[in-house]
Amino acid sequence: MEVVRLFVLPAFRRFGLAGELYRALEAQAKADRVAVMYLHTHPFLPGAIDFWLRQGFEVVDVDTDPVWRTTHMQRIL
């Protein structure tokens, strides 16, 4: 399963909403017998990589493009 977007409006950040949204998504994925969650993000998005690491994702690759440095992550369920 690919996580395409998970967004919380700035005024509502730092209340744990993104974590709750992700946990609900993961619960649904497990119920559907999904084996791997995948996403990609970028270092210029504030806090994104750290957030996904806290959710149990691991970095599996980082593109060498000096501007985007797309960071590919996955979580085995």
C-alpha cells in the first residue's frame, strides 16, 4: 500500500492528529492483509522524515538528485 498524502492544517499540528490518521490507515491495511506500507517524502518538508521514522518506517533509498533528494521509506506490517 502506498501512502500518497497525509496532511494536517498548520493550526492543528502538534496535537497527534497525523499519528492517529496514520494508525487508522495502518489498522485498515492490516485488516486487508497488506504486507508493506510504502511512501516517499523529501527533506525540505519540515518534520516529515522524522514523523515517518517515529511511525516505524525505515529509509530504503534516497535519490541522488541534489534538489529533491526523494526519500523512499517502507514499513513491513
